Amino acid sequence: MKNYLAKCSELTRMILLAILIGVVLILASIVGAVFGQFGWMVGVSVGTAVEVLNLFLLYKSSELALKETKSSLFLLLYFVRMALYVAGILVLVLLQYFWHISFFDNSFWGFLIGISPMQIVVIIVMARSKKGPLEIAQKEDEK
């Protein structure tokens, strides 16, 4: 397993770490499901999916900005990433507070729990590799 992780790109390692953290959070939110609060698990699942997609888009937008020096593409993908956050929050708030579907109780708070650790993952990986936000997608052979 260590050899596989050593051969993986930084993007793959970060996404695998994000998925691992998401699975741990989903397993922890099962405690709420035992007590009939399925919304925690739904919110954490949606938050993890949004955050993994955001990590992928962050890498790809950085890669486009480095290779093609098109900052407009980076900016466009930034707005797509923020739209994903807003869409996740909006859907869960509508289901929880406006349509009062009991299955989604506390899903908004679960969403916030699902997206929070991923920012820490990005910070730790970038600090460990001593790279800036625009350098994280740079390939080893380009150095």
C-alpha cells in the first residue's frame, strides 16, 4: 500500500485522504442515525462529496492557470467551486427548514461538519510539501 501511495500524484493522495476522512466522519455520524437523526449522515455525505469535488477542481484550475496562464479559467472554476458550496447548502436548508422533511433534520449542520476537515487537509498537504496554492498542481517533470 505504501508503494502505491508513493507512486500516486499529489492530487490522488489528497483525494484519497479526503475520502478517508469523509468515510470516518460518515461512520461517526451513524451514531445520530441510531437515534433516528439521519440528517447528520446525509449532511456529512453531501459535504464530503462537495469537498472532494472542490479539491479536484482546485487542482485542475491551478493546473490550467500554470500551463496555459489563463487566469480567467482559474477564476471561472473558482466560481464553480463556490457555487457547489452554495448549492449544497441551499438544497439542504430547503429540505430541512422550508419543506420540513424530517429525514433531513440537522443535515445543514452535518454538511458543515463534512466540509470543515478538508480545508485542514489542504493546508497540511501544502505546508508539508512547501508549495503555494498555484504550485500544487505542478507536475514533477515540469520542475
